[in-house]
Amino acid sequence: MSDNVLVVETPLLATGCILGEGPLYDPETKILHFVDINQKRVYHCNTETLDLTVDQFDEAVTALALRQGGQGLACVTASGFGVIEKDENSNARLVPLITALSDEELLYTRLNDGACDARGRFLAATIESKHPGHEFGGTLYQYDPKDGSCKVLDTQDITDGNGLGWSEDNKTLYFTNSCINEIYAYDYDLEDGSVSNRRTFIDGPSLGLHAPSFCDGLCFDSEGCLWSARWSGSKIVRFNREGTAITFEIHFPKVYSVTACCFGGPDGSQLFVTTAHPSAAHLADSDAVFEKYPDSGHVFRIDFNKRFTGGAWRHAFGG
């Protein structure tokens, strides 16, 4: 392998998630938080001791954010936005803040990945519905805890809304449209949270990233380069700042779907990676695929020893 390709074969945690997603590192507590959407679980791993705890909920949690002031976690749920509170015995409770989807929509879709902007607004998007008689595209929502509003930012040709984040100057929003295999860039007005001038930033097929592999969760490093997990693609790719070339790849030969990644660790140069079991892709032969990719669903950690470090691309929730 070249200096621009890394092969990772040993997981950090054998969690066996069905749909592991949403890794979030808290630099204050050194805890890595992540979710299993299908099993409606939120995990918390002490990255120094590897002690692992899990919260079980009645509704799926699909994305996480730290709350301002060290108040714990905010989250995207299948139906809307909420916070996770713990009692004196550390029992977790999911507290809904707002429901974004109607009861009818929830029969056929859910909210998916999300992140908070520098004003504490939470953005998240839905997965398109292809159910006969109930077809509707994905929608990008924005919840503002300061005034309780939940508004639609975009609905144009969105398939499965996925990883999103901001440039360091907060002027550009990046958003993954998974099934089209593209990542968009928008002009972002931080003052009012509006978006404009949508354009294609990453065109997967033009860079040799073809179906059935699709772009999934993302993160940014300190050089402003975007890292994109590849659903059904067994890897993560790093793009240059312009989105025109792949500059680094991480291959996971025992994983079928890599779902998301985030930087963390003592110096910000560790990359934490979530993955999914083949059954989450609704494959007819998922058991056979799992035999070939037996670490699917586990969590990984790559220590870059300061070769790459994380950037400021998502923020704390303002409520």
C-alpha cells in the first residue's frame, strides 16, 4: 500500500451494532458517544479505559450533539429533536423538544444524520420514502432552540439525507445526498440560518466512487479537508479542500459498510469510526456478506499521531 492508503483490520470495540452511526467525541470527558439506530441505543465509551455503557430508548436516536455548558447530549430522533437527561442514578431519559414529522410520514421515513451550527441550531435530514403510494423525497430541517422553530431548508431531489457540517468560517454548509452519491455545498448565513446557492461539491462517480458504494457520514480535519465514510464501500476517503481529488483512503477489509467518522483523542488526531451490519442495507444475502465482512457493526480507532487532526466543523446545541 502507498503512503496515502491505510488498511485497518482490528476494531476498538466489538459492539456488533446493526446500524452504528453518529460518533461524537467529548474532549472534556474523553467519552466517545455513538448510536445504533436500528436497536435504539446510545453508547458511551471511555476512550482511556474502554469502559462501555449503553442507554436503551423506545425511539431511535439517529444523531448526537454536545449541549452548551456541559449539560450532556442533545439528539436527533426518528421523529424530531430532543435532549438526553440523566437522573441521580444515571438512568437516561429521552426528552422530546419538537416533532418534525407527521404520524403518516413516520410510517415510511425518519430523520437521519445531523449536526449543530455555531449558533446552536440543529440541522438534520430525512430518508426518502419509496413505498408505493407514499413516495416522497428527503427533507433538510433546521431546529432553533432559541425560538422553538423548525423550518425546512431544502427538499430538492434529496434522497437519503446524511452527513453534514460547516466550513471553519461558518459560511459554507456541506450536506450529503447519499443515494445520488454527492455532497453539496450551500452558502450559509449564520445570522439567520438560511441557505442559498446549492452546488455539487463532491461528485462521487466522477472520482471513481461508484454504486453500490455511497457517501455517508462525514467530518473535517484541521486543513479543511472533508472525510467521507462509504456505505457498502468498506472505506473512508479524504478529499482535498476543493473537492476535486481523493488524497487519502482508509480501507476496512472486514467491514461492508462504513457509516461515519469523527476526530478526537488527547491531541485530536485519533479518528473514530462507526460501521453497520450488512442487514442494515437490506441485502437478500446479508448473512453471506457478513461472513465475508465479520467486523461489520464494530467501532474502530485510528491514531494518526498528529499526521491529521480534527477541525472545528460542528458545534454544541444551544438548548
